[in-house]
Amino acid sequence: MTKTSSALEALAKLAARVDAAVQASPASSLERNARQHFVSQLARQGLVTREEFEIQTALLEKTRAKLKALETRIAELETEHPPSQKK
């Protein structure tokens, strides 16, 4: 092992220990609780997460494509079989 690789290994071990300490500390649950509270406040105001927004956008695009296909099909059918006019 070179001096540089052993120093990097020592830093990696230290980082892992710090990460484990933070995960086990009350700060971790405080952060999680704060995040949940923030998301719930946004939901009350009618705001959604980016993920939910993207899901709804994709669903809307799919629905619009289906609607366009149906409109095209109806137009084709009306051309082939014009509606009879009642008097």
C-alpha cells in the first residue's frame, strides 16, 4: 500500500463512521420528521412533489394521445357513413 492509498482508506473509514453516527443520531429522525412535515404542509396547499407532477403529466399526455386517436377515428367513421339528417 502506498501512503496515498492508505490515507484515502483512512478517510473512507472515517467517512463511514461519521455517516453511521449521523444515521444513529437524533438528527436523522429530526430531518425525516421535518421533511414529512414540509411535504404535508405542501399537500395541504395543493402542491405536489416533482415525482407526482411527472406521473400526472405522463398520464395526461397518454390521455391526450388516446383522445386524439378517438377523434380521428370518429372523423373517419363520419366520412364513411355520414349521419342522416332528420326533418
